[in-house]
Amino acid sequence: MKTKYYDFQEIIDEVQLDEIIKAYKDGEVIAFPTETVYGLGANIYNDQAIKKIYRAKNRPADNPLIAHIGNMEQLYKLVEEIPEKAQILIDTFWPGPLTIIFKKNKEISEVATAGLETLGVRMPDHLVIETILVKGDLILVAPSANISGSPSPTTMKHVADDLDGLVYGIIDGGNCDEGIESTIVDMTGDNPVILRPGTITREDLEEEIGKVEIDESLLGASTKIARAPGMKYKHYAPNAKVHILKNRGDLDLILKKIKSLDVDLNKCALINFDENIEHYRKLEIPNKIILGSIVDLRVGIRNLFRILRDCDILGIEHIFIEDYKEEGLGFSYMNRLKKAANHNYLKES
Ligand code: TXA
Ligand code: MG
């Protein structure tokens, strides 16, 4: 399949917009930008189109998709009820990087929800996708627009690297502002539960609706099975082996590890915070990459997946990357990093 490219970085071309809306209605799958990461969308009412997403991404069939909506009317078409606290979250955080799990209504097929009785919904905060959803009166289900298991795409090029030739179209809407996927909060039980942390933190949610739990599978060395089916899979992983370092990691330990790995220094990369450049000055690794500033973790989060993908392009085999306190945004950063590293910490042993 020859993938069509649409450049909406500067302006949204009306003719192309109509072509895209028609293609979605005809059952094609097209990748689109959002404020979090790029998504690969299909019409929620077309099972054949949704199956194309699973095939293109090589996504396990038990992993449900998130519905993307452009206005509240569309939400009413999807769900049985909107709990009071969910309404508060909607009023506060939509459009924005928050996915809310609702009880789905009967019209939503099992293909979209992978057999679950619930449906994750979010209203993205990005002009391009918002225009498509509203003008086309479309509801699109979409996972991140990457091959399953690789870091989520935060630029059009990332999507093209993974999916060129496998999907009908890719829309370029520039670089994603947030850089990691939306926070997912389950509002179907007695208490709200975070199933995936994102840039809207537990603290942000608690300020609005009081106590919010965190799914046990996300805590510590838990062996509990994740309630967001997708969270149990190996994820966000570059080709390189990732080693998590303590902030201002021990240089001798890094060198010892590199030696024991018997790997070319040119195939190692150090990813550290801006403030720690001086600390690593003596470490003779040619690939030193700055993640962002310690004081504004948003920047590091925005850069994380892009840097992991860049390391693959450079042919890096071992990545050493600094950790962060697992609080607030740091909890979300470490959630993605630990998955990318398969929980591999650099330590004395
Ligand atoms: O920011 C985002 O959420 C991006 C953009 C494209 O919107 N989408 C995204 O989709 O990250 P995906 O498919 O890569 O991740 C969706 C996650 C998976 O872990 C899935 O298991 C979980 O959401 N999920 C979806 N529906 C669910 C449901 N009904 N109950 C529990 N978890 C659900
Ligand atoms: Mg994904």
C-alpha cells in the first residue's frame, strides 16, 4: 500500500481535510497528531476498519482502543452513564491528556473494546484532530501509531518509520507537546483508579475529586496483572538495552559495566539531565544526550521517546539513563522508563 501524506503543520487544507474524513468513513485507517503522541485512527462503528489497526500495528487482540471525541454529544453516544466525579474531570481536563474509562453502551462493538464492557474515551487537545472529529462528526478509536512494543511516536517521522506502507495515510501536525500517552483513570468502580500515569498526575486529579487510587500493578515490584490490558506488555523499548542510573550515577560503575559488556564505547549512550553535565564530564562516552532540566521534568518527558528512537537510528546498543524521584510527574516518567528498561537498574553486583 502506498501511504498518503498530509502536511497540516501550518494550515489545515480544506480539500485534503474532506478527503481524510471521507477515507475514515470508507473504513480506512489514518494516523493523526494529538497533544500526547500520534494515534492510528479508525471509525468506531466499522469493525473491519478497526481490525486493520490491529493488523498494521501487530497489536495483541486483547488490548482495547481509546475512543477519541470532539464534543460532548459524541460522549453521550458512547457511554451508559457519566458518574458525577467523571463529569468534574471532564469539566476540568478536557480537551486534554486524560482518558476516562466508562461503562460502554450496547452500540459499541466488542472489536473496539477487545471484549470489555468498558470504554476508554478522551477529547484530544490538538487543532488538527479536533477539526477532523467535529467537522466529520467522527468518533475514532485509536491506539498510539507505532508498531506494538516500540516507543510511542511523537513526530510524523516516527509514525512513518514504523507504519509507512502499512496504513492508508499519515497526517503531519508537528511535534507532540506532551510526549507520553494520556493518563488513564477508571471511573467505573467505587473509587477512581489510575491505570496509566501521564502528564496529568494523581495530585492533579485529587485536587478536583479527592482520593484517587493507583492500580497496584503500577506500584513497586508488584507482580499484579495490569487492569489496563496494554500495560502488561513490553513497551516503549528501543533496540538498545537500557540501564537505569541513579541521578548523578557512579562513573566507575558505568565504566565497569561497559567493560563487562565488552561493547564499543561508540555504541553506548548516556542520557542525563542538563544540570548533571559537569558530573559526567570525565566519562568518555561520545554519545551524551541531554534529556531536559531536572527542575522542569515536562521537557524530559516530552523528549524521552524521541531520544530512545534516535538511539536506535545511531545504532546504540546500550543506553545509560538517569532516574527521577517517583512522585508527581516523576511517577509517570519512571513508569515509561522502567518499561523501556524492562526494570533493569545499573547496580553493583
Ligand atoms: O494519549 C493517548 O492515550 C494515545 C493517543 C493516541 O490518544 N493513545 C494511546 O493508546 O496511548 P494505546 O492504545 O497505545 O494505549 C491505550 C491503553 C492500553 O494500555 C489499553 O489497554 C488501555 O489504554 N485501555 C483502553 N481501553 C481500556 C479499558 N476499557 N479498560 C482498561 N484499559 C483500557
Ligand atoms: Mg500504545
